[in-house]
Amino acid sequence: MTDPVHHDSARVESATTGAVRPGTGWRVEWATGGPIEGATGAVPGHADFVRSVTTATVGGRPVAVTGGDDEVALVWDLASGERVGEPLPARGPVWAVVTTVVAGRPVVVVADPHTRVQAWDLTGRRLLAGRAGGAWAATAAMVDGHAAVLTGGEAPGLRMWDPATGVSSGDLAGDLAMGRVGAVGAVATALVDGRAKAFTLHDDSGVHVWDLTERRHEGRVLPPTGGGQRVSLTVAVVDGRPVAVTGDWDGRVQVWDVDTRTEAVGRGCPTSHTGPVWALATAVVDGRPLVVTGGDDRTVRVWDLASHRPVGSVSLFPREVTAVTMAPDGRMVVGCGGDVAVLAPEPP
């Protein structure tokens, strides 16, 4: 879980260097690196693997923020692919980037795994706050009407803090009576029945849930796995019910009903990959809850979690996919190797 780039697992070998092959229903808007069909004026991407990606709106302009092993976070104009401003420096490889809003201004949190987590005002490029210790995973939520950042890593539990000041707003420790809580490899949040909840994936592949308002560990919702270690996690709310989506080392993508602790099985489940599923993300686009999956087999797939149907066909990338997200308008941002690509849905 601490090394999201594995070079020996199964993968699709038909990808050609520098090419993105969008699936049916998708088009390439822009990509870094060499010339890409359908994209012009490509600029260099990261100098090393892209580990994390998120989106925000800065001055009315949609942007993507990507973090890489080259120890920087880069900001991109989501429409044109132009770099916006100078790189945001980190103290190590950037395993997590997450955006939130503080006093009406967009803020990005940049986390390296061991040294420091930093919160930057994206409008003025000003460092707001930092926390020592680094983080393997990070996310943000609104708790009691205020922006909160949640970070997790080698230590059990979660740290919750104010991105404007860096002041702790309540660390969350696990209750051993509700299951072992180990190192945190992934964290996601969802609003469930009006309450902010955090979901965490741990080093034993167990998934836990936390009530952020009460700063309380609610327990384990998915047990550890004997094989097929889970390596990625995201969460959505479908028809009012929380749904967890996990990706594992063997390529499986599973959808779980959190309330019943059972897997949704059948023909409507997302298609498996042929290697580790490093990247998962959910978004609501035009009222539809979507999940994006990306893996070591160099492919990206999109599924509608309500209708249980794929959205377009599989997109193929030149290198393993290590980061994905989806903007509110339905554009996908994909990190593959050191490059970044944006795909948009084709008009119906």
C-alpha cells in the first residue's frame, strides 16, 4: 500500500508510446508529453510519476491540481492544459492533494508521506498552514460548518485540522473493540443522513467508518482480506445509501453497501482490471453518481453506480494509471506515468 507503482503486474501491452486511446464516448481534450491526437500544444508533465489529482475553481476558472514523485504539485487550466503559476513545492513525493474552500477562497492541501502537509491559498499562492509528520492519504469535509482536513498515514487513526491555521480540531483514535485500526492508506468522505462521515482503508485491507461531527470511530464495515489486498477506496451516496468502492491488487473492483456490509454482485458490477487498481474516484455529474477506475493495466473505466452501466468504453493509456478524478462537468483527469490527460464526454 505504500508503493503505488508496481512494474511487474499484468498489463495491456498494446498501448503505443505517447498515445491515449479514448474509449467510445470520450475524446481527448489535452495531454502533456508528446503530441496526442485531438490535443495540441502539449507541455511537459511531471518529472516522475503522478500520484494524486484533484480539481478546483480559481477566479472562476476550473483547474486541476496534480501531485507527483518529483516533489511538486502543479496547477493546470482544465480547459486548455496550460500550466497556471509556479509549482507548489513539497518536502517529498506528493501522495495526496485535496481541495477545499476557506472564507470563500479555494485552498489546496499538498501532502508528502513522511515530512509535512501544507495548505495553500490557490488564488494568492500563499502558504496558509502546515502540519508536521506528512500523510499517506488526505481528504476534506465540512464539519460543523467549517472546512476540515483529514489526514492519515503510518499511525492508526485520523488527524483532523483547520486548513486556515493548522490547528487540530480533534484527532480520531480507533476503538479496538470495533476492530483493529492500522496504518491508513486511503480516506474518503461522504454526507450520510446529514452527517459528515469518513471512510478509511487500512494496511490489513479493512475499511472503517468515522463520525466526524462526534469525532467517533463507528467501527469496521469491511473485514480484512485473506488475499487480493485492497489498494484503493472511494465512497459515494446512491439513492440515499452510502456505497464504498474498493480496488484490489488482483484487479477486482467491488461495490459494497455500507449499511448491510454486503457486496453488490451481478452483471452491473464494474469490470475488473488485469492488475492492481491504483486509482478510484467518484463524482455526481448531471445527477448521476459515477465511479472512475484506473489501473496498472493502463486502462480507465467509468461506471454509473445507479444504473449499473458503463459510461462509454475502456480508455487506454501509454503507462499505468496512478491517479484519476472527475470534475463536476464530467471531464476526467488522469495521471499516467508522469503525464496528465483530460478526457471529456462526447456529446450525445
